[in-house]
Amino acid sequence: MADPSLLHNDATARDADTLTASNGTGSLHAHCCTSFLCIDEALGPAFASADSSRFAQTSLPLRQAPRRGAPPQIHDVTEKFTRACQGKSLDVGQLVKDEYFTLFESIGAIEIMDPKMDSGFLQPGETLEDDFDPLAPLLPQELIGIMDQLLSYEMAWHTGYPLSQTLFTSVYIDRLLWPEPKTIPQAQFYRGDISDDKRPGTLLDVLRAYCLALIKGCDYVIAKIMARDYFEEEDFATHTYNRVLFVQVPIDVFLRELDASVEMVEDRDLEIDGGIRSAIIARLQFRKSFLCALDPECPLEILSNFWPPVLPYIDQVNDTHTLGKTVPGSFSTKIQRRLASTVPPRPIVQVEFNDALQTLKQLCADCEEATRFKDLPTDPLEYQSFLWTFASRQPAPLTYSRSYLSNILFDPYILNAPVSLPLEDIKSFVFHESPVLDPSNWALSPPRNPLIPKPPRLQFALLIDEYVERVGQPYLDLWVALGQNRCRLRRMLTHVISAWDILQQDAVFVDTDLIACAFQLNISEEVMDGPLQTWVYIKKLWMIERVIILGFEQDIYLPDEHSGMYYFLSLMATKRKGALQRCVEHNNDRTVQFLKGSRFEDAQNTSDKLSFIDSELQQATGISAFAKALYGIYTIASYLRLLPSPNRPFSTEKLRYELRMKSFLSLQPPEVPPFEEFQAALQPYGTISDPLPSLYDDLKQADSKVWSEIDASLKAAKDAFAKVKRYGAKESKAGGVEQAWNKETQGMLASCIALGVAIAGLKNAVKDIEPSSGVQVKVEIPPAGADKRYVEGWIVPKIVKE
Amino acid sequence: MDNTEATAYLSQFIGQPLRIHTSDGRVFGGQMKCTDKDRNIILALTYEYRAPSADVIRKAVQESGNPSAPVNWNSRYVGLVVIPGTHVTKIEFEDSTLSGQPGRVVV
Amino acid sequence: MGDDTAATAHDGDALQYVQYHGAKEETYLPAIRQLISKDLSEPYSIYVYRYFLYQWGDLCYMALDSANELIGVVVCKLEPHRSGPFRGYIAMLAVRESHRGQGIATKLVCMAIDAMADRDADEIVLETEVTNQASLKLYERLGFLRSKRLHRYYLNGNAAFRLILYMKEGTALKRPPGMEAGQAGQMMGEPQKMEEYKGFPQDADVA
């Protein structure tokens, strides 16, 4: 929706017509300007009259506002309009409407006089405004109470509620912001002149300074979030309802106001209890440190200095919260009635102070963590680990924290690194110590005569430059996706995958050219087969795996779908494992070549780089094997009817398969197994409802093929994750997030152990099974987000005796 | 009025500025988009106007000593609204075309 | 009673299931509004109902008791989705509190699905709050799967699941007529789709 202020034009025709209003005390005539497109919001001059005795009806002369052009004529068409609609005139269901106005648009309309929709609706006897007087003197305890409540609402806003339901319900904030002050001295809890006896006292001045800094902080938050390439409406409400949050005023103005307030409170002439005095000062200091940390102008190098000082003040605020006394009247939902609003009214959000402080602490901790990004080694794989780990933090980082990190990530200092970030990534997998990336290739100049073929080494450089250029956008898209909220991350990854799919097709051609050049130079054995496509493929498969794992994490799959989705995950990870295997082999070949040529240093370098690739290989191996083991146990659980399985009268297996595979169906090379193959994998013993008798024979024998395959997969998974753990975070290019990486790796190992327990439980339960008998166990699926899973995306069933 | 006549009459107001007064004393100014048999009216680009409360007027009068002291009406943007026919107390058409101008709405 | 539309002996009161018709607007629209606005937290104006009922009244089914009182209702639409498939959408479902747990909502949804299938729907979608177990169960029993989680989807801040039921094979690969790969950008200027309009939580029988 366009900014409504654009519709205003306060210099044009003003009409002075008579409107009648009535209220509880009797009716009065008021004369106002209502040429509706021409009124400066809430400031249009209007004339009310009231006789000194109890507002009897009075007619008063109108003051004509200056006019330009012809004044609109006002016609009362009530009677004829009504006649045209009603009676026998219009048919039931007949609409007289603008042909360009669709019913679809109409669903967004707010219904006036419906209390659920109309934010301006007053219940009978309800007044428009509260009679709370923001100039009434405050007790020191009340000052603390108001500050703490403001902080609670600020945090509620951070979690996604609009300002209209949170901070803008404060009468104090409302007074500071409306009517819009032209200068900071004008931003008071009153406007214009005021008699000395009404002038706010010290504590109100202190509250004002606190509120001003709070509002400026909101402005900074909005600026940071809007500065991102991409943010989601569902995450955060940037709407300020036509209020301007001191956008133009620099930070030092607010810091000065806070400093002055600290001085006033410190002043011994102010009679106030010592504990309360320091509680107020702590809140002012908190506000100051927090505002400094939010300052978007803060230079990258010193960002990390700003978050640690906030924390001790938060603790002090927490410790002294009970000193405060709430002032309920100072917050009112009625303020919504004056805010430009195209949405239904919503109640004030209820937030517990403790929850708000937790949110605040989390915000500070996440932002402080984000500042560590700038200390990472210039390595895109370290960046990716950091982004993924940050996005996986629990509780999920708030929109502001995610924006904060992306603002660091997209800082020119990071993006304009001296090395090409995508190329560094490619190099780590397929081009270590490779002649393709030999710097001398970039030093060659093309032959003067364009008819003479370019030297092959120059072609290496040109081919690589061109390809890296093409990779740029999809590469950044992956990073952008990693900065979204968890739900969107999964959806966005499916789009990013499509772009990488095209990159992979491009890579096939570039690889052919690279190999041709290598052949000309007689160094074919020094260049890996299909290097670029191998690299893209590894990245693309990783993303597909993540989409599936995120699906488990978000409870997208129903229990009887688990076997199919873990089967598919295992297939993807197996393919990635194969591609990584080729990288490892190439690396080994290169080492041997260097040794043969007595290039010992190069041999050592190449061999050193093996750790990263092998760690990736072990990771893929672990995922592939563990997913396979889970697929196995869920398949058995399905046959044993231990999973809820709806009868689904409107669906078929094939339709559900198609729905699940939708995002991957068009990928090249084809990643999705054909339906028949998929179904055969999930039903190795025939249909679930009528399995082959051999199922029971196999289940009874703990060393049958079905069980030994599961056992072997689990063992392979354990071994692989243990190897990953031995490599450690740094070798795996996750050194910047070592702690979280260790935790995740440990979580995978713990999941393996839990699955081992489940397998043993199930084996035991079926050791005497007959087709006619059931089993005396049930399967429990640990719920998401309840700390019942070692790693959220890996759902290890629990076998519980009945 | 028969259906053809009624439709023609109401169609004239489509896209035109209307002010709708509601049973609670508010006024909504916006462009008419749609109406029906029940006189439910959809207005687009709408502003809500509300008379100042008696308290506010009393204060203004007290403070200025002037019994016809100017007091602001409250107005705000509310966008696209439906005003149910049962709450419509008055419909005004804001005509800014000159008399005799072609295309003029016949009120 | 004695009416042959009466279902099983378990029904205390014989319910009739009828398709909405525009000619019945004056009788049923106020009742539908009342039933839905009572049950659902998200507010809708009369035009929200008109949007659905004027265009897809034949996809609206009502459960009426013997006194012709409205007990339950399902409201849907069906139109080509910009991504290609002919998509049905279950917008609202409500059953009077006193009559829940009797399968009325399931019956209404089944009738709506059958009607959309008759009209050649490729898929049927809806959103429901992630915490609404009754609603999830109802749809998942019929064959719906969760396709995505939508963060803070409703005005009250709650997340939703998008549920989808494919009706025909080949739906996943459907593209809008005349659209080649890479042309998706042209679709950006389209008006906001219903699915992106905040709202329409599903109420459901308490199973």
C-alpha cells in the first residue's frame, strides 16, 4: 500500500461543511474540513463549539479556509441511494461495482463497526481516549515499572508483533511522536507552551530520555533489517504507522540526553532511595549501551566491542525488576484508533518480563556471535559453516540478529576479498595445486591475431573466470537462503537448487574445454575428470540433503513417510559420497605424481588438503549410512503396523510420491528414483497390508539379511561420524563455530547409539513373531523442538514395551 | 426504481468520492468501489474522521476562553473498508465537477 | 425425522448435507457468517464470503439439522494456480461446537473434495495452524500431506502447515499454459494470491 501521506495535500481546497457528532454528554456541532483527500492527517483545522454550559447544541459561524479552485459540492444522496439499493431495485446477490475491482481485492477490506475488524470501533459507553495524564508526577518505582514494561514490548516487537500492539500502546511514546515534533526539544510529553507548575519533573525528564533512545533504537533496528537484500514480512513488522522515529537525528543527541539523565539521577539533591537510584541508572546505562550496539554506522572492525558491555546492565535490570511498580494506565490499546491502520485491531501483546529479558539476552548473544564472522579466515567454506550453524542456533535467532549477520557478510570488506570466494570453494574440492589455477595462466595475453588459437594455459584462465562469474549469483543466493528463518530456508533452498542445477549443466561444457586444453598441454593426468561438474554436484546434493533434513526437523513428514524420506536422503548422500570419493582419489593421484617428480613440498601440500575432503567424505558417508539404517527400521515398523497409517481414501502411493519428489523431479542428472524403484525399496516384503511370509522368518533371525543390513549401516555411520569427530572442526572448515560443530557431531554419534538401542528393542520384540501375532511394543516418535532429539533433523524412533 | 434504473444510478458513483456517516458518528471518506442490495458499501483509499471528544472540546474552550475555539478532528488512513448498510446513516457525494460539465453525476 | 436423508442410527438428529446456492443467500449467508466468525479467530468481512460464494457457491456444502439450522459448513474455491495446476482451496471449515466429534466436518470436506474432483482439480490445498491437531488429523486421514511450514502465518503469530492433496498424476510437473522455463518473472505482477492472504485457519471436528 502506498504511503497514505502521499495522498495528502494540505494546500488545496478545504471545505467547511457541518458534521454532527454525538457523545455521552449531549450533541454538539462541529465544523470541519473533510475534503477527504486534502486533509493533513489529524491536523486538519476543525472547529468545535461548546457553550460554556454543558455542551448544548450550538451553531457557530464557520471559518472558511482558503480555497483554490472550485470547492466540491456536497450532495446528500442518502435517500435516493437507499431507494436504489433496497426494495425491489437491486437483486439479491447483485453487485454494482467497478469493473476493475475484483472480489478478490474486496476480501482485504476492513468491516467498519465490527469489533473484530474495526480498530476505531467503540463499545457503548467507551471513550475514545484514556484520561491518563502523562504529565502527572511519577514515583521512582513507577519510573522503573514503565521502563521495564517498555523493554518487554520492545522485545515483543522484535519477535514479530507490530509496534501498534507493543511500544506504540505507550501513552508516553505516543506523546513524544505525535503530533510529529520538528526538533528533539519539541519532542515532549506535551506540545507548545506549558505553565511552570505543569512542567514535568526530573523523573519524567528521565523517562523522556529513556523513551527517546528507545525510539531511536527502533529506528536503527528497522534500518538494519530493511538494508538486507531480503527480509520477510512474516518475521518482523517494520510498519511505523506514519510516525517518524527520529530518522534524521544523530546518535549523540540521544546519548547526551541519557548522560544528562544519569547526572540528574545521581544528583544527591534528588531524594530517592539508594537501591532505586542505582536501578534507574542501570536502566539508563543499559539503554545507552544498547543504542550504541544497534548503531548501524558502527565500523566493522570494532563491532564486537559493543555487545559485551550491554550484558551486565541486563543483569542489573533483571535483579532490580521487583523494585518497579506498574502504571497500567500508561499503556492503552486505544492509541491504535489514531494510528493509520489497514488491519484489524489486535490486543496488546502480553509478555512476561522474564521472557522479554531472555529474548534480549538472546538477541545480544546472537549479535555478539555474529560479530565473530569478521574474524573468520577468508574461506567461503568457513563462511558457509558459520552461516549454517548460526541459522541452526536454538532458539532461532531473531530477524534483527539474522540481518545483523547478513550485514556483516555482505559488507564490501568481506565480499571484496582479495580472492574469489566461489573459486576458493572450487579449489578446496577439485583444484589443489592444479595447473588449471596456476597464477601464470592469468599473466598470459591473447595473441594479436584473433585467428590464431589462444594458448591453452590462457584458455584455462578464461574458462575459469567465465565460469566463476556465472557461479556468482547462485552462490550468493545460497548464502541469502541461509540467512532466512528456518521455514523459509527450506523453501528457498529448493529454488537455489534449481539454479545450481543449471550451473551443473553449464559445468559439463566448461569441463570438456578444460580437459581439451589439458590434453593439448599433455597434462591430462594432472586435471581431474569433470572437475567443475563434480564440485557443483557435491554442493547441489548437499542442499538437497539439507532440504530433506529440514523437512524432518519441521515435522513435514508423517511417521509412515519416514522410511521413504530417509531412503531418499540416503540415496542423495550416497551420490555425494561418490563424488567426494573421486575428489579424494584425484588428490591421492596428485600426491603420488608430485612424489614421483620429487616435488616434495607440493606433495605435502596436496596431502595436507586431503583432510578437508576426507572429512566431507566421511560426513556424507555417515549421513548416507545413518539414513539407510533409519529407512530400514522405519520400514520394519511399517510392516509391523507400529506407525500410524491413515487410510487416505483420496490419495494413492504414487500421488504422494509425486508430491514429495516435486521439487527434485526436473533435476539433471535425474535424482529421483522412479516410482516403481521407490516403492520396491519401501516394500521389500510385498505390500504393507499383506506382506510375504518370509518377512516373519527374517525378522525372527537377528542375523538375517534385513537385520544385518541395518546393523552394517549403523556401524558404518558410527565409524564415519567418529572419523569426522577425529578430524575436528578446523579441518572440516568449521573452525569458527567449533563448539557448535562439536555438539552437532556428538549429537550424530548419540543418535547412532539411540538407534542401536531401538534396533535391539525391536529385534527382541520380534524374536518369536508369527504372522498372526502382534508385537508387544510401540514406537514413539520424539517430537520436534522439545529437546527430545539429539539432532532435530534426525528422528530416531523409541521402542517402548507395552 | 426498477433494476435498470437503480443500477444506472448507483453505477455513477463508482470511483467517485463519497462520505459515509456511520451510526457511531464517524465519517468515512473514500472512493466507492462497490455496493449491493443491503447498501454495504466498499470504499477505497479511505480516511476515517472522528469528532473530538467532549472533554477535548471543553479543555480547548477552557484554555482559550473562546467558546468557538478550533479543535482538531481526528483523522487517519484506513484504506479499503466495507461499511455495512445497517450502520450507514448518511451518504454524501462530493462533487468537484462543474455544473454543465459532461459526465456529471446526476444526484 | 423419518426423512430418508437421515444417516445412521447413531445420529441424534438427522442432518442434511446440501450444496449452497446463490438463491439461498438471504437465508444462509448470515448463518454461515455467524457460524464461522464464532469459531475462527481471524475476522472476515461480508465480502470475503461473497468472494467465495459468488464464484464457487457450488463448492460450498452445508450441514443442516431437521429444523434447517446450520450445523456445519465448508467453503472452497477452485482456479488455476500461477505455478500451473488447477488448484482447489479449502478456505473455511466450521462445525457447531455442540455437534463436534460426529464426523460432520469430515463428511463436508469429502463432499467438497468430490465436487472439486468432478471439476477436474489437479490438487487441493489449505493451511492450518501447526497446533490444530484435530484439523491436521482430519485432513491427513483423507490423504493430505504437509508440504511446508509457514512461519508466523496468522495474525495471532502462529505458524501454519500448508497441506496438499494431489488428485492426479502429473500435477507436480504442470506449468501454466504457454509458460516456458525462465518466464516465471512475468508472473510477479499478479495480484496477491489467496494462499498468501493472511488468514483462513481451519476449524475442525474434534476427532
